[in-house]
Amino acid sequence: MIERTEIMANTLPETSICRAGCAQKVITPPVGVSLAGYFHDRVSKRVRDDLYARAIVIESEETRLAMVSCDLIGVAEELTGPAKAFIEKETDIPPENVLICATHTHTGPEVRANSVVTRSDEWFGNLPRLIADSVRIAADSMFAATLRPGRAVVEGYSFNRLFRLKDSSEQFGKRGRDAEIITEAGPIDPELQTLSIVDEEGELRAMAVNFALHPDVIGGGSADFISADWSGEMAKNVAAVYGDDVVTMFLQGTAGDINHAPHDPTHLPRSGPKKSVQLGRALAGAAMYAGERAEPMTHLPFGSQIEVLSIPYYTRTPEFMAEIEALKSKKQGPFEKYIIERAESWPYDGKNADVPVQAMRIGDVGLVALPAEIFARIGLEIKHFSPAPFTFVVELANARSSTYVPTTDQAERGAYGAKPILSRWLCSDAGRRMSDVALVMLYQLWENVI
């Protein structure tokens, strides 16, 4: 009698083999640099845990793709342009086939020019070289591999941080106005997705993890240490199970309106190192759960493209400037002073921004890379209409075209993330334009890449 398992095995399509490489390069700055992510200066006094550029390079049918995730607040063309130039020269991977993104840690160095705090230009000047080195090392150490996409639903760790009020406006957090709050202003994305790189011996060598959760957990406004936050803790936990050489790459999902703090009372940690450790354990567990159930892909068409959109910047209105004048008449802290300075010096009235949108295909996985912090509903829409069985939407990638990108309707409701100039640089319809183009590119990759 033929065993049922033998019959099933004979009906399975053959697994596709590609070549892959992975590496991680320490990019930790020296102690004493200012930390990015707040509207006041926080000077680092120690390194709690190192920051990394983590790279995965994959090759199939002579097409090479590279992904790099950096433990930084963000990336900009000033950083990614030189890094991609190094990568192309040293690995022959063209810029459109390279995705460089940030985890968005708020306990890392400032990388943005003309920001609230000072950037260490000496450290920053070497950063493109370090990022490119991670890709070069990965490309120089490639091995036969299978690619395995997985997913899990993770609830109870991410929360929409904006609330709709009875007057139809929106605000960040509750701030003691419970009587005026209707409910959360938007959804979360509870899907955690993984792409595992497994060698011929069946050993995990790298894992890309896509999940939407703002990583401002471990230190807050009083932080005086360097840390990768919970995504670094996640990588530690995965390495503790699979080995120290396993590279865990975090691809930040659309978390522009998503935080870690529960809305209801809890005995569990709410913030700080304990919360970061909790998230690192829980999300590592979810990633391992997804990875252990993931089947190897049997068809590996690769492709990538970038389209640069021209999207109008926000242009100041008389109503907006009247708000600024009213703010100037009140007592001002660092936050208010920053708003006034930004509003009065805004140089982009009537101008357009170059906004690169990237789409990749890796077998059954589609990746969309967007250059800002993106509200969760936009990512969910891309996933809903995508042709890909797995769609990773990655924010803070390749450039810095804005700080936040809300949905078209939320852009005018006044909450943080939608407030013009402070957190929204582009026109109110920017998110729709970006998601529409991303979907067009995904369908082109699915129809034209065999």
C-alpha cells in the first residue's frame, strides 16, 4: 500500500532554488551624538545595544535584488544615493534593485540635515560606506537557498494613536478629553509577515520581518542611550533560537498612526526598556511561528522598479498663518517654538516634491517601499488590491519626501501626523497618489515578469 504522505509528496511542485547572501554591519555612532526623534536635544551617554545595517541579497535568473534595513530614524537621498552608488559599483546591483529603509528607532543618531538637533557629520559621512559594505559582504557570501514567505496575525501590541472627536476633528492620544472622543480614528494592521532565507541544509540564515509598529518605546523624551529599540530585541531573540549569525531584518510597516501604548489600563509594561523587551520577545515569537509554517516558493520571478512622482508640497494658507499668529501670542515651549519657526520659514509654497515609489517582486512576495511615515489605512489598501499573495508595504524607504503621509480625508482633520508643515509636508492627496502608482507597478511586475 502506498502511504498517503508519499502520494502528497509526489503532487507537490518542485521547490525553486536561488542564491542568497546576508550580512549585518555595526553602524553605532560614538557616544555623545544627539538622538533623533524629539523636539528637544537628547545627548547619548552610553550604548545600550548596537545599531546595525542588515542586508539580504538574492539572485535568480541573473537578476539580483538587495534589501538593507538600518537602525536609524529615517533615510534620505543624501544617504541612500551615495550608498546605492557604492553598491552598484561593487556588486553590479542597479539602484532600482536596491531597497534601503530605516527601522525608525528614536534612540539613534540624527541623520537628517537641518533638523531639531545637530547631526554628527563625521559619523554620517562614513554611513553610506557602511551600508554598502553590508550589501557587498552579503553579495560575496552567497549560497543556494529557498525563500519562504510566512504570516501571522498579531494583536494586542499595536494601537492606533489618533482619535476622532465629536466635532469631526482628530487628535493624538486622549489627553483628558474622553467625553469628546468617539473612537480610534483609524485601524491597525495586525499582520506580521516574514520572508525566510533557508540554506540547503534546512538552516535559517536570514529573516525579513514586516510589521507596522512605531518604535518609540525604549527611551522616550528622556532617553540618554543608543538603542535599536524593540526591533533590536526581536533580532536578539531570533538569534538566540537559530544562531548568532542569523540576520533578522526589520522592514517597518505603515505605522504613521500606530503606537505601542494600550488605550486601556493594564498591569503589563506600557513603555520603557521593559516594554521594549516584551515587544521584542512577543514579535520574535510571532515571526518564528510564521517562519516555521512557511512553505518554500516554487516559482521565483524577480523584478524591481522605481517611479519618481511629482507631488505638490503643502502651500501655506491665510487660515494656517492665522493659527501661527495665535500661537505666537501664547506661552511657548520648545515644541511651539519649533512649529512657529518651521511655519514662518517654510520654503515650499507652490513647489513640488520628488517622491520615489518602489515596487519589487520576489516570487509570490510583492514589496512596496514608500519614502515617509505612512498611515496604516494606506498600507492596508495596497495589500487589499495587490496581485501578490504576500505584500510587504515598507515605509521610510529610499528618500525623505515628507515626514508623515496620512489618508486624504485625515489630512485635514488636524491631528499630529496630518498637521501641515510640522508633520505633513505634502498635499492632502499624496497618500492616494503614492498607493495608486504602487499598485500599478505591482501589476506590471506580475504581468510582465515571468
